[in-house]
Amino acid sequence: MNIKNFIQRVRNTISPQPQLTDEVVLKFLNVLEQARAEELSCTDMYTRLDEFVESEVQEQETADKITPLLREHLDMCPECCEEYEALLTVLENTKEEE
């Protein structure tokens, strides 16, 4: 399914709409690209990593729902992912010792 058909399908479930033009689809993709530019930096990630890992250790589903941008950053950044895994290991080992 291409993006144009997907957008049209979503719009039609809300209320029937006329077909999307290529211009509208391109504008939508431009908005998505601009939103991507506002992703978390590694510095932003490090400031929130402790909180994220603690919430994940307590309830994994909650962590993913609350902070999808953090999860996305971890999926794309090997350095932050390495830091995350190290912190997660420490917290899990500390939890087991209690």
C-alpha cells in the first residue's frame, strides 16, 4: 500500500473525501519530514534515559507508550542503545538483588 492510498483510506474512514491529489500528498510528506527534523538528539536522550529505563523495568508497556520518540531514537542510534542496554542491565541486576 502506498502512502497516498493509506492517507485516502484513513480519511475515508472518518468521512468520505474526494481523491487526494499528488500536491496534497507531497505537502503531507513535507510535514512529516519537518517533524523528523525535530527528533531527539543524543543529548536530549541522555537527559531522559534514566527515567525511561526505570519506567521500563517497572512496566515495559508503559515506557513504550509514554515515550515513543525515545524508543525510536534507541532503535536508530547505536551509541544511545548501548548506553540504554548498560543502564538496563544495572537496574535489572539491582532489582534482582533486592
